[in-house]
Amino acid sequence: MPTSVMWFRSDLRLQDNPALATAIDAGREDGVVPLFVIDDSLGTGNARSAYLSRLLGDFSHRIGGLHLVRGDPRTEVIRVAREVGADSVHVAAAFTPYGARRDASVERSLSTQGIRLERTGSPYAVAPGRVTKDDGSGHRVFTPYFRAWQEHGWRAPAPAVDGVHWIHPDGGTSIPKVSVPDGMRLPAYGEDAAHARWRQFVDEDVADYDSARDLPGPDRTSRMSVHLKWGTIHPRTMLADLAPLRSKGAQAHVRELAFREFYADVLHHRPDSAFGYYNRAYEQMAYDEPGEAFAAWKQGLTGIPIVDAGMRQLLAEGWMHNRVRMIVASFLVKDLHLEWHHGARHFMDHLVDGDLASNQHGWQWVAGSGTDASPYFRVFNPTTQGKTFDPDGEYVRRWVPELADIPAKQLHTPWELDPPPAGYPAPIVDHAEERIESLRRYDAVR
């Protein structure tokens, strides 16, 4: 058997990696080339680029050297495969619009040289396209998708691999050194960190996840989104650990994993919805152009405490609590009257866990233009949301130090204090007025 190539993408792990197991079997005699292509056309934001550089370093150290090349995968993958005499290149199937096109193009190029591109597994427990309605179309409502997803089921985790005969060709490029954005603290990276965090969450917090997940102050969420994004853990592994648990929290976390797969499925069926409207009627709505208000939103200087706390957390951690993501998104679309894609792009520029399907369709859910959408007339009141989900002000005080000494009763309405807190801006909009304006615009296109 000749050498095989394992083309790693968002699956930098040795456990539960069926594509890697297949590559090892194909290269049993001569070994496996561990390839990673730095594809500049993907344009990852600075936070994700900085995280990826550290993740690549961690994985390269674990396997004794990751073969990195920079350029277009359509030329670089075939070049490496030919140089090492491989007759097969192995990947986990990709389902984003770009990833699917890229792999199809690479497959065609490889086939002209008699080299196979073998897809084994995917980043999902249930691959996009596997669960459909009776007419073969994709689901646009989560609940029936979730039932079908559970009924379909998934395989048990694949065993970890060891003793791999890695081949390290000459050449290649070094791991890029990417500076962490000013003031940002990156989360832990690598397969060991992913499993350590998951074990901690299951042991300490999953039982209460259903009741605690909406409270950003204590922040008892799993924080596993970044590890799922980069594939340092597979959702099958997590589902296998959750299966014997009977708590409402464990069931709620299964549902959240299914939501990730639902949005991937939606994008698979409607690739145009990555950057366009899923419900095209909303293209006709009147929107404002980004300006000073948008800049204030990005910097966490809107004068609305829960919104500012979320936006500052994003800049400091490359992550934001899910409940707060919904609040800041609603504020952008329905208080500032900006199109959802402005906010979605800002999130993708800064989120370390930025996942195209989840990000874009989460934003469209809030904007009312997506699948299973929140109706446009459901406008989040950010002050009420702050009081409900951060009643003691723990989250706001953590990220908005100008309000650290304000009593909880006034923390979410600091503009009502006389005098107002020094150094903190007045609200840039009046929510009650903007809600009326938002509904007026909605009525015009309804």
C-alpha cells in the first residue's frame, strides 16, 4: 500500500476521527502525510487566525510535525499528493458552500492523476442532507428536524488512533505567527483542552444547564463551541457522554448540539442564505446605513448596559454568551435598523468560535428572516432582558466597570440616576421609540 495523505481541516484531533482512521488504513505500509493547507481565501478574522496558529502548533507538536503549505487547495493538495506518491487523499466531508465547491474541484483535479479523494465522516453527528421531510426537502422548523435527527441517530465514537507512521515531506511552510488582538484572551486550545473542559462541564454543570444557560453572570455554559468549531472534539463524543444522563440539563445540551446541526443542514439546502436572506421578503425592508451608532455598538458604547457588556466581552474573549448574542443582535436590527449582515460580519471578524451556519442563521433568526424565525414584531427590550437574565448585575459589572458601584436596582437603567454615572454614555436611542419605528417598517413590507 502506498502513502496516503490526511488533509486536516477543522478536525485537528486523534480521537473519534474516522477520516484519519481510513487514511491510516490506506497508508498502512508506507505511512500517512498529515497535511494542512493555509487557505488565505477563507479570510478568517484576527481572533480566529490567532487561535488557529496556536492550535496548529499544539497539534503539530503532538504528532511530531504537521506538513503545512500555503495557497489554493486546488493546486496544493494535488501537488503534495503527487510528490509523496499517494494514491488517496482523505478528508471529513465539508458542507459549507465554499468547502463543498473546493472539495469537488480538488476531487476533479486529483482524479486526472489517478488519485482518489475519500470522504469519511463529517463534523456532525448527522451529516447535512441526511434528515429531510417526506418530499425530500430540508426542514425549516427546528422541532420536527430535532425529532427526525434523534430518530436517525448516529454511530458510536470511533476509537482513538495511536502508533501512526507519520510521513514528513521536505518543504512546506512554518506555522504563521499571528498576534492576539489587543486586550483579548484566547480560550484554551487543542484536543486535550477540549476533553478537559468537556469533562469539567459534565461533572459540574450539565445537570443544571437547562435553568442556568440563560444567565450570563454565573456563565455555566459549556464553552464547547470553539472546540466544535475547530474539531478538537466530535459531537458524537459529547452525545455519547450525555446519553446515560437523565437530567433536564443533559437533554437541553443535546438539543443545543442538534441546533448546530440544524443550521448546518439549512445552509446545505440553501447555500445562498449564508450571505443573503433566507426569507427574501425582508430584502425590501427599509434599513439605515451604518454610521456612528454602528460604531458605538461595535465598541460597547451604546449606553445600554447589557448590550455594552456583550460587545465588550466579544472584544475581550472572542466569545459572547448566547443569550447576550440574541440581545445585541436584536438591538442592532430593531433599535438601530441596520441589516443583519452588518452584525453577522462583525461577529465573524471577532468570534473565535465563528461558525458560518450557526452565526448567519442565528442572526437571521433574530432578524425574522430566517428559518423557524422569531417574528419580526417580537422586539427584544434590552433593559428588560438585562433585568431578567442579569438581575444582580454580575455580568454587566464584569464588563462595564463604569457601572461597578451602581446598585442592582438601577444598574440596567443608569440614565435614570441623578447625576448619571461618570464616564458612561447616555443611551444612543430610545428603545420605545425605535420599537415603534421598527414595527412601522415591518408593516410596510408585510
